Amino acid sequence: MANTGLAYDYSLFESTPHKEQQGQQKPQLKMVRSQPRAFAGAFSPKVMCTFLVVVALISLIVYCQVCLNEVTGQISRLKQEMTKLDSDSMRYASLLESTVSLRAVAQQAEEELGMSKLDQYQTSYVYLYEEDQIILAQNPQSSAADDGVFAVIGSLLGSAKEYFGGK
């Protein structure tokens, strides 16, 4: 079909059976299945080693957090026990202080034993400017007159009187 247009030549675009048969044969298409390319290098040794290292590090971090939580719990329990023991210690110290205080001892000495503090005029100080010495008193030679029964009894009574604080 010949189109006689001045501006356009449509004959070039028309298909003719003669031209198609003369030309080359149509190529045959084959279907080939290709492997997916997204996971092609996913299982290489380099990637697997990196993955294992990351998993090991994450596991180590989780394990450390668990250990840290356990230790923190132990610390808090021990602190609670320590505060309890400190309060018990303070209670026992105050109880001991009240039973054995100097005031309680002084009060018991005054009330039950009749003791009192010394006044200043009752205190005398002895100053020794020499070295300490021990001197034993020697008994004078007893005479025959001192050996009497009355002398021995008088000496015993004098010692007893001196011992019991008599004048």
C-alpha cells in the first residue's frame, strides 16, 4: 500500500510479508533460572566469622549484665544486713553504757556501800625525792620481862585493835 503523502513516507513503516520472510529468523528465547544475587555472599567464611564474633560479643555483654545485677543484689542485701547490725551494735553499746556507766557505779557506791568522795583536806600527797627503798623493821631483842603472859595478851589485843581500826 503505497501512501503518497508529500511530507511523510509511510511505506517504510508498513510491514510486508515478503520482507519478514526474507530476513533473518527470529531468535529463540531460552528460560534460564538464575540464583538470587542478594544472598550470594551471605554464607562466605568471612561473613560467618564476623557474624559469630558479633553474636559472641552480644552474649558476653548480656552475661556481664546478669553478673552485674547479681552482684548489685548481693551488695544491697549486705548493706541492709550491715545497717541492721550497726543498729544492734548501737543498742547494745547504749545498754552497756547505762549499766556500767561511771554515774551508775558512783551512785551504787554512795547508796549501797555508803561511800563518798574524798574532800580536799582528806587527801595528802607524799613526795619521795629519793629512790624507792624497802626497809624492814627489826624486832628489838625481847627481854625476859616481856615474855610474860600479860605482855603477849596485850600485844595481841593491840594488834587486833590496830587491825580493826580502833583508836
